[in-house]
Amino acid sequence: MSKSAKVAQYLARLEDARCEGKWDDVPELVRKVRKHATDRLCLTTTAETEYAIIKASQKQNPGSRPSTAVDSKDLDTAQLVPRLLGAIDAETTYLEDKYQAQVCVGWIHWTVGDYSQAAAQLPQSLENELGQVELSSISEWTRVCSLKAAYLKANCLARNNERVAALAVFESALASLSYVWSGQKGRKQLRFWAELFLTEFCMLQAQALERGEKSLDDPNSLAPFRSWGKYWEVSKAQGSPLTGGYGFRGAVPRRRVWNEYYAAISGILQQDLPFPTGLVDVTNEASARNQLRAELKKVEIAYEGLLLSETSFPRADEQRQEIEDFVAAVMRNWSVLNGRDWHEQDLGPGGKEGLSRGILDILYRAATKTFHSTAILRYLFTVHIAVAEFDLAFHAFDSYLEIVKKGKARVDKTGHPEPSLDDDATVLETISQAITALCKYGFQEAAEKAHNLGIELEGMLQKLPAPLPNSQDNITTLDEEDGNGVILHPRISSRVYALSWQAIGISQAQWSRTTFDASVRTETQTKAIRSFQKSLSPDNGNPTDVRTLFTLGLLLAEQRELTAAIDIVKAALMSNKKTGDESGSYWRERSLIPLWHLLALLLSARQDFIMAARACEGAFEQFDDPTVLFGSQNLQGTFRSEHLNEAEARNEKNQARGLVDEMDDLEKEGMIEVKMTQLALLELLEGPEVAVNASHELLVLYTRLFGSFQQKAPATTQKSTMEVPKSSAGTIRSLRGSIFGNKTDRSSRNVGNITTVESGKSTTLPERPQTTQTVASIATTATTAPTIQVTRENSEAGDAQRSRRSSSVRGRRSDSTRRNSLKKREPSAQPRRTSSTGGVPRAPTIVDGEDYFTPMADGASQERVDFFASSRNDISRQQSFSKGRGLLRFDSTASSTRGSTTGSDSLVLDSLSSPNPLPVVQFPSDQVKRQRQTVLVKIWLMIAAFYRRAKMYGDAKSAIEEAKKLVDGLEAEATKDTSGSISLRDPGWGGKKSVEELWGDVHSELGYLAISEGAPYVARDYFEEALMHYPDHPSATVGLSNILLDIYSEALLPPPAIPSINLPDGQATNLIPTSTKTQASSHKIGNIPALPSVPLGLGGNSPQSSKNHPTFHETNDLSAEELPPPYKAVSLPLVDRLAARDRAYGLLSGLTKLGTGWNYSDAWFALARAHEESGQPDKAKEVLWWCVELEEGMGVREWNCVSANGYVL
């Protein structure tokens, strides 16, 4: 072998020994290289010195990280440094050897702790030292020395707290890692120093970020961590994947670096910072969010894998704090990603549901490394709700609450706090979340559970010390300590205190609506109002929380405290105005839509219908421009060629989107409800014919919000029967015009209508159909209707909806809401009854623009005029309108200034508003479809009611048929469901109405349609069918009860047993002999015994003496005790009529005890009639006064239409 070959061989073996860390082989190889290659003195001297440094370091701490200073006695620097410096000076040929020696000099000084000298001796950079040498051809050890030099210099600077300068050194040396990324597997020392370099780089960056010396806004803020991640990927690709633990003894754990990486990228996400572009390429904003999500997921998987593999299940006295910290960080990220600012397309495949499912997997894996972690159970409860798994969510909550209660009892007994237990504030907040979820998405059982939780929560609040006052949040207060100086129960913040009382109030309000115990309803409602007042306390509550203000306003409205409710709603709309940056999401305005709706209903209850309509418009006008809300889509429905539509779709895809495309279904349903109230007011002001034409707008709005549907609308006019008024609502226009209308049209319409109505000329109005109580009589009697006309708009019946009381009624109203107050009325104002006449009812009397049917004698009519007379004439009405307009225009200041989005999920309403207590729920697509179809059924039934009241019976049937098709589809889906989550009687968590209740709605509307068409017995069959589907259906119960009472009073006679025959000339011939009818008529007048005043199942006055009313009267034909043959019968037997009356009483008394009927005035009015027919006038008077009180405070629609979630905003 030639000498040059030997030299090359020995140099290669020396290079290999140094790179592999085989230091014991180095002295022999140095001797051979020195023997055969005398010109490589610098190389051999450097290798000898490196060997000495390694041995000295191993002597002090074998296998340790080279970070602690070595005693100078163990390392003879006095000899090593001068000899090395001499070799450097003598070296002129081999620049790599010279560079390695310079690094070695710095390493010697660093090893003995002379950091300033080390920093001075270390070379600047590899490029500067090697000059013209091709970097791709340099040796591996030179690359190792380059990484070593950068690490040592940065370490020296970091020891002097010069972190920014140290990071600059690391950044400048990143090019040295290019060989590591090249794909060639590096040897041991290269991997060692590369990992040491990256570990120090990442930890230093984390420290700088924590201390504020570096910012996450920097495009290179993630560069160190991305280099670390790339190093792991390269190692895996090279066949030697890195594992957990320590890269070298004495270093930080590898998972710690991943933890810092995860913390940094989580900070970018949570602060909504621009995506750092260092070491990555981003093409646009959408891809930036996608890349941020993908990078976050990659880091999350890596850190979780290391953490779980290196963590064992704890012993009884151990905690797994790192696991819980990781889970908390994951949940903070999830709350942002699942919030309203991130869309499905930003999250990649799976969307928000896939995101939440992944979080559930992480939580369940974390639960295997912890023992009874209350935090993980709390997170499971939250995320299960987000994916609409309510049963699993409340299983987790029940476990959580049981563990917390036992743990708190243990702490109170022993006096030793347990770090694994949640603090009091967190427990209160979690229970509040559970109550809110139960009331928002559940039904009867959920309301009962929420009520019990509210009682428990109230008990917890009473045991805790007083909360921190609002005015002294920045003042340090002393908490109570136990004997050892440990604070077991720190004072909670005013925010948590307010949230807790809000949840208690919601649970009480929901329980008052659903309980069957009528005796506790008023007391529960009073407690709920007190709870909301505590939540809004200025001292230690949250006086401007819009959710609490909304719920309190709704509860007061149901209690008929209209003035207080209006003040609260206005305060909520005013107090939440914000100034700040313009925002494209309009969070505040969107959250105020239910408040505007509630204000409209409250104003309609005070008979200020025009201002109520303005409030409905205000809900939409607060968005400034309709294109903001609905986008720039063409809603005119005009035909365009396909290629034009495609071209426009491509060019204006982004511009066409409006806020409604970002809203969830609950917000959209709230908009639908506002529009329905708007149409109800339109019908009240202009008649059902105009509302029929405007109802097309409701379908257009539904289509824009939820997409197209299969069913087609029936014709919107019947030109053969009537000419529809040409108003702004009577012409089908674009959605923008339909919602806002032309201001000129609107003003002229309103003023003209007022003038016409109040002039008292009923002939100028569209003829209104009769209301429920009078129509049920089929215009054959006026015996059963007292002078009070009870009205209520129900989504199914809607027949008795729009008669309204004058201000004199409100003037008589007592401040008390108790039924006992009804007994304290002036005797002169009590309703009177007239004798039965069986005649045709009188024409309606027009008062204050409404027709009140007062079927009684002229004298009695004169007595009642004062009760309903309006004190307002045309001028006063116009003045009140102008005053109201000025009063309502606060929306220009309260709503035109938009709030700003802070990037969180909560609605930022003002500085005190609490975040949304519940996550955004992702319902399964099937359930979303069912919910949307339920809304559409409600729309079709309302349109059918418009048609019915406009006497367009054919179109009404068509609209009902559309609803029936939808309910048929829902029934088919429910029967096919195998999960057990829904049934025909149970719509499941988050459902609107069950299929059976929807069938009740449909058949009830069919029943009222049959009444309008003059077919009461057909109507009775429909009502019976409605009650078979849903026994507690309010409108069907009232409709059936009225028919039964008509049967009892013989206002409604049975149909002839033998049907009549139509002769060819069109005349009908009755086969029952005239003599029989005459005889039966005489029986009806004189032969029927006096009806007993004691009904079956009712207590009452004693029966009247039989001497005044003989039991029967003998005639030449049949006696009263004998039943006529069926073909001769023209009246029902007495026992059947008594059974009809008592059944009506039973149905109505049951309905008025329910949460759905306790304030249903139609039901109470029919119940008063049942009392009167049973000979109990005192009870009838009491119930009628209760009707008056209910009617005084009733809006144009039912109160529960304001919020799709009960009392939860």
C-alpha cells in the first residue's frame, strides 16, 4: 500500500472515530497520522485536544451534557491552548483543519467556564473562515464544528442574559443544518450536536417569547420549532426515528421542546395573529388557516404521543399535572377552532365535527393516565355537548358533580386542599353550563333536572363567602383562612356570581313553564325574577349582561308587567352599544335580534302596533344595508341563461355571501320568527288579504336562509273572489324590499289605515272572519259569549288572534299579577250575561280599529262601551305614533355602531358581558334537516291561517297539504331511526316539536278550517284526531271544547239521521216529517227538564227546587224520559249533552294547569263558559276577570316565539 493511500486511510479512520464519538481510538489514530502525514499538525493537535476535553468532562460527570464547567486542574489549559494557537498560526494549507482548531480553542475556554474568552475565540461563521472552499465538499466533522461553534457562542451570550443576540447566532447558523436535511444519515456526533443546537435554540426562543423579548408576530417566530420538527421527520426518513426521553444526559426532555412548540403555535391561534411564514410558503389567507390547523395538529400528535408513552398511571397520592396542562391547552385551542370565527373550510376534512371528535379521543386517552380528573370530566361534558351527544355529556357531568361534592366535603372536613379538585368558581360555572344546556336543548325531564341543579347551586352559593364587589375588583381583600393559613374557599368573582344566579333563574323560569303543579307556578316565577335581579345587581353582579336582561324581560312579559319589560329591553338595547373598529361579523347586532322581536311583541301588547312593526324592521335595519345581511345575490327570481349564472357565480362567489350564510340555524330561525310577527302585525293593520300576499316573502326568506325546498306554494291570490289591495306588502318583490319596504309606501299605508279604521266605518275594512268563540257557534246563537272577546294568536289556530283592547282596559289593570286580584274589580265593570236567544249575532262593533263582537241587548251594550271604548282619536293616535318613533329611534345610536370581533367565540357586548356559556353545537345532518322542516311546517300553517281568515279556503287546504307532506316525511324518518334518540313522541335533544305534536298542529288547523267552512262535526273529528296524536294540544283542546259546549247548549244540533236528497231542481228535501220536527221543537221548548246546575265532577250551587221547574211535562206524544227513534231525533239526549259539557270542562281544566295553557286566554275563556253552563257564575266571573288580565298583556303572537330555546338567548 502506498504512503498516500495509508495517509488517506488513517485520515478517514480518524474522521470516523471523531464523528462516531469513538474517543478511545483517537490517540492511536493521531499517532499514525502524525507519523505518516507530518503536514497535518493542526489536525492532530486539535484531535488530541478534543480527546482531552472529552476525558476531562467524563471524569467530572460521565455521559453528561457539556454544560457544566470543568476544573482547570483536570484540563491543562495552560499547555493545550498555546500549543493549539501555535498550530493555528502555522496552518495555511488546510483551512478546514484551521477552522476546527479555532472551534476547539473556544471549546476549551467554554469547558473551564471562561465564557467571555470562549465567545471571543470562537470563529464568526463557517463561510467567512473557509473563504473559497466549496461548502458541499467539506468534511462531516467540519459541519459538526460549525454547529458546535454556534451552540457555544449562543450559550455564552445566553449566560449573560443576551437572549436576543444568542438567537441571532442560532438563526445565522441554520444553514449548517442543510447537510442534516440532505437525506444522508449523519453519524453520532453530528446527530448529537444537531439536537443540542436545536434544543437550545427552541428553549431559548421559548424563554424570549415568555419574557416578551420576542414576539409571535415575527414571521420567523416558529422557525426554531419548525427546524426541530423537520429534524424529527428527517431522522424518521433516515430509518432511525427519534423516541422520547432525553437526547443526552442532563438535557431537557425531548417532549419539553414539543411542549414549547405547541405553546407557541397555540398562542398564535388564540391571539389570532398572522400565520408566521418562516420556513414555509403560504399562498393566500385560506391556505394560511389550513396550514396553521395542520401544523397545530401535527405538533399535538407528536407531543401527546411522547407525553402518554412516558407517563404512567398515578398512584393515589400522585398528580399528573403535565397531562392536565396539555388537556387544558387543547381545550383552549378547541374553543377557538370551534368558535364562530373559524369556518368549516378552514379546518380541512371533517370540519368542526371531526375536530371535536378528535378532541374527544384525546380526552379519553388522557383519562387513562389520570385518576378521577375533574378537569377532564368537565371537558368531556363540554365537547360531548358540542357534538350533540347530550346523554354522554350529562353522564360525564353527573360523574364530575359527584366527585366534586365528595372532594369538597373531604376538604371541608380535613382542612387540606386537594390540587386535583376544581376551585369553587369553576364548579359554579360548570353547573351553570349544565343548567343552561338542559333548559336550552331539553324538555320535561331536562327541566326537572335543571330545577334540581338550580336548588343545589343556590345552596352552594349560600355556603360560600360573599363575592368580590364590582367596584373593588382591583382592591386586595383578605379571604378567610383555616388554622394552618390555607384558604379553602376564596371569594368568587362577580362574573361567576352573576352567571350562577342567571342559571338559577333560567332553571326556575323553565320549571314554571313545564311543571304540572299549577299551585307553585306563580311562586317559582317570582323566585326566577328575584334570581335575575341578583344576577343583574350593580354591586356584585353583571348589570349589563344581555342574556339575563333578555330572559328577565321575557319573564316579565309573561307576567304581564309590560312597562317594566319594555324598560328592561330598551336598557339592554341601549347599554350594549359599543364604539370601536368596524367589524364584518356584526356579532352584537345579531345577538340583539331576539331583543328587537321581544320589544315588538311588548309594543303590540300595548296596542302600539305601528311601533311594533317598526321594532321588527329595526331588527333588520341595524345591519345598515340589506346586502350586508343577505349578500348581493339576485333574489328576484328572474330567469337567466345557464352560462350567465355560472359566470356570475364564479366572479361573485365571495361578494354574494351575506351574514346569513355565517349564521347558525337558531339565529336564522329567530329571523323567521321576526318576519312571522311582522306578517301578523300586517294582517292586524291591513287585513288577512294583504297578509296572504305578503306571506310569499316568508317563503322567500326561508329559501334564502335554509335553501330551497320541494313543495310549491299555492297561488297567492284569488282574483275571482276579491281584488287584493296594492300595498307594499301586497306585491311580491325582492327580499330586500319585502323586509324593509318602501318608506313612502309604509308611511302612507299606516296613516291611511289608521284614518280608515278609527273613523268607525267597518264597511271600508276587509271583512274579518269571526273569532274562535263565535265561529264555533256556526252563527246560530249568541248565548255563550259574554261581552269580553278573548283573543290569542296561536301558531295552529290563529283564529281568535287580533281583537285588541283599548287603553281603558289597561287603565283598569291592577299591578298585582295574582288571580286573587280579579275579585277586587269594581262591580260595575264586571261582565254580564244575557239570556239565551238562539238568534244571529249582532254586527261587530268597531272600536279602536278592531271589531268586537258584543252579542247582547242594546242596554247592556251601552254599559259595556266604556270598557272597550278608545280614548284616542285620529290626532292622538298620530301624536303617539310620532312620539313612539322618536322613542324608538335610539336604534340609530344603539345599533348603528358595530361592535368589534375579538377573535373569541363569545359575543362581546360590553366590558362586563360573560362569554357564551355553551359551545357551538354541531347537530347531525339528519337532525338539522328535521329542525328545518319543522320550521317550514310552522310557516305553512301560518300561511294556511292567513288564507282561512281571508276566506280563501281552497288555498288554505293547499297550504295545509304542504305541511302534511312535510310531517309525513318526518314521521317516516322517525320510524326508520334505529339509534333510539328520537321517536314519534320525543323529538330528542335539541328538537323543536315531536312528530305527534306536529300532527296535532296540522289537524287542529284543519279543524278551524272546517269551522270556517261551516262543518262543525268535521271539525270535531279533526280536533279529536289532533288530541289523539297530542293529548295536551292547546288550540285543538279549545276548539273541541267549544264544539262540545255548543252541543250541550243545543246551539249545535246533531245532523239528521237520514241525509237529505237533492232534487233535480237543486232543492234539498228532508225525509223527516215536518210534524216530527214541530213536535221535537215543542219538546225543546217545554218538555226538557231543567238542567242541573251541579255538573258531573264539579262542585257548585245546590240544585234549584223542582217545584219551580217540573221534571217533565206530559204531551200527547213522547215524554221527556223516553228517547225518540233515531230517525226522528233532532236533539241529543240529556245525558249525552251533560257528558259533552263535562268532557269540555275536564279538557279545559287540565289544559289551564299546564305550562302551555296557564296563560292561554282562549282556554280560560272557554273554561268560564263551562263554569257558567254548569251554574257556577261566581267561578265564571273570576275566570273571566283572569281572562281580562291575560288579554291586557298579550302580544300579537305568543311569547315563546321570541326564542327558539325557551328562556336561553
